[in-house]
Amino acid sequence: MRRATLICVLILSTGFLTLLYSQQPVPWRDPSPHTIQLVTVDKEVRLEVLDWGGSGRPVILLAGGGNTAHVFDDFAPRLAANYHVYGITRRGFGASTYAPLEDGADPLGEDVLAIIRALKLNKPVLVGHSIAGAELSSVATLHPDSVAGVIYLEAAYPYAFDNGQGPMMKEFLEVQGPQPPSPSQSDLTSFSALQKWDAQVYGFQLPESEFHQTWDSTSNGRPEKPRDFPGSQSFATIMMSTKTYARIPVPTLAIFAIPHVQEAWMIKTTDAAVRKDADAYFARLDALAEKQAKAFEDGVPGAHVVRLRSMHYVYVANESDVLREMRAFLDNLK
């Protein structure tokens, strides 16, 4: 009798534990086909470097402000068929550690150069989105022999090129558009739900891995709030720096989103005031962007400047167009 009772208890306990563990959140794994390493660039700083593999010329992807290299988790494999593709998460973001730097983009450019040297890459091509254009210009200006070329993805704005012929950076900063909505609690039930909400709001989909990198999570694995990255403080100094880059002495491709496509939530809104503000914002932004594109075109001899009807995340919103332009540029390099 005791033996039977003991067996029943064991069966019930096993069933309870099975149920308990089945309800525990399964650890999420990044499905993108990359390896990850932390590379020391300073005695206190190690940067996360993603390697998607591939053969051929090395290509290094640099993310825009607030993003990590994981923002390229869907885009990078498309390039790896023809090139060896890497991504760098700048200091103070994601898994990269942080130590304060002097003002301006040059110290961040030196971080990129340290990665190139540490990995012994032979004249890679740097590809930067948004604020990463400043790092591209810094490396291209100070160490032109270290790279074969640079590609600006909505990144060739005055923080990256300013020869006095285009608009000033403060003109861009003065243009303010309507603010997007915030996610509801139902949008925060999982990272995939957050990803879906973000895509519906903005009109393009970022990799789920990027949300895991840029949001804090609760103890049960749900997204809680955007992470507060110490590296963010460098962006204001880059945008308002008195140092400018007036020439880019390496082969250059610059892709601008002209005209800009409005975000999905702006198009769908029934609020007339928001629609009016959005229309005014993008009209002014496009005028400034066109003036900057013309200044870049005239001021960087030999640069190939492309205008695409797109969004700021041009490599996501117009992936096939961007890949076509990049491949043509890369394949024509010496």
C-alpha cells in the first residue's frame, strides 16, 4: 500500500514539475547566421562584432543612432553571398562596453579602425546608416588608405559632410514632426508582439533580435521599456560639433531617401492636425535633404548619389534597391 502511494506521489510530482517547466519562458535565440565576439579597442572598452561570414571583399555595417549591429540581422545575410560581412555595435550600446570619449566623431572612428586592425581586414568597405555617417567620414578622412570605400545609407547629412554649400545641421534639428504612439500593454506581451506593433506603426519591420538588444525585459522575458544606453550622450556632440568633414577622399556611394515616405501611423491617422504637421514636416525635411544631396554631389568628386522614394531606414524599406546599388558599387571597386 505504501509502495503504491509512493508511486502515485512520484507520478503526480513528475506531472506537476513537467507542467511547471513547460510554463517557463523558453530562452530566445537569435536566428541570424552570425558569430559574435567582443573585440578590445581600448583598455576599458570591448565592442561587439558580428560576423555573418561570406567570401570576397570585407564589408563592415555600422548602425544608426540607438541601434546595435543586430539591426542588420536580416539585411546582412543578403550580402554574405558575395562579400564577407561584419557588423559593429558602437561603444555604449547593446553588448559593447562604454567609456567616455572626447567630443566629436573621430574617437568613434578610431574604434572602427581598431576593429579593422584587430581582425586584420584588408581595405574593407564601410557602410553606415544615419549618424554612422560621421564615423564613415572620420575614417575616410583621417585614414583613407585603410578602406576601399564608404557607403552612406541616409547618412550623408551635415554631421558627415559639410563644405559650407549645403544646409546647416541645426536646420535639420529645428524640423520637428508629430510624435508616434507608444505601445500598449498588449503590445508588450512578447518581443514578437512588440516587433509586430513597431512594424505596424512605422511601416517597415526590424529584426526581433534588435528589440532584444535595445529593450529591457521583465523576469518572465517580456519587453518592459527601452534601454537607456550611455553611448547616447555622444550623438548631440556629433551633430553640433564645430569640426566638419568637407571632403571624402575615397570612392563613395550615398543613398538619400528623397522624397521621404511618411510613417504608417501618420498615413492612417484620422487626426487632421497630425496629418497637417506630418505633411509640413516632410516637405521641409525633403527640401533640406535635396539641398544636402546636391551639395554632396557637387562637393565629393566621383561620388555616386542615389535618391530613392523611401524612409529613413532605407535599407529595410527599400532593401532590393539598396542591395542593387551597393552591389554595383562594390563590384566596381578596384
